[in-house]
Amino acid sequence: MTTPPPGPLPFPDSLCHRCAAPPRYVQSRTSTFIMCPLLPQKYPPQPVRLCAMFRPKEPAPSR
Ligand code: SF4
């Protein structure tokens, strides 16, 4: 399940937002963290600009 971002995206230029992993958005009282389901360390240093595990998110089916 994709977790919808709860507010303004942190690091809008991060590759994670466009990744099919899909990343999860974990919100604390003051910030939103991007949690990667694939990487062992879960929270890669942001913004992620290059990632060997990146796969582009499929565009939503249109009809
Ligand atoms: S696989 Fe890479 S690009 Fe995708 S969510 Fe994880 S860290 Fe971000």
C-alpha cells in the first residue's frame, strides 16, 4: 500500500517520490520522513538523487 504524503513533500526533488518501491511517508510531530521498503537502512540520506534500486513508478491507468 502506498501511504499518501500527509502534507508538503519533504525533499520534493528526491528520486523516492517517483519510485515504485513504494516509499512510505512517516510523520513525526514536526517532520515527514521518507522510509524506503527496499533498503536495509530504511531511511536513506535525503534527497536521494541516485539509487541502484530505483524503479520508475507506473503511471496511473487512464481510461
Ligand atoms: S529504492 Fe531508492 S529511490 Fe526507491 S524509495 Fe528506496 S531509496 Fe528511494
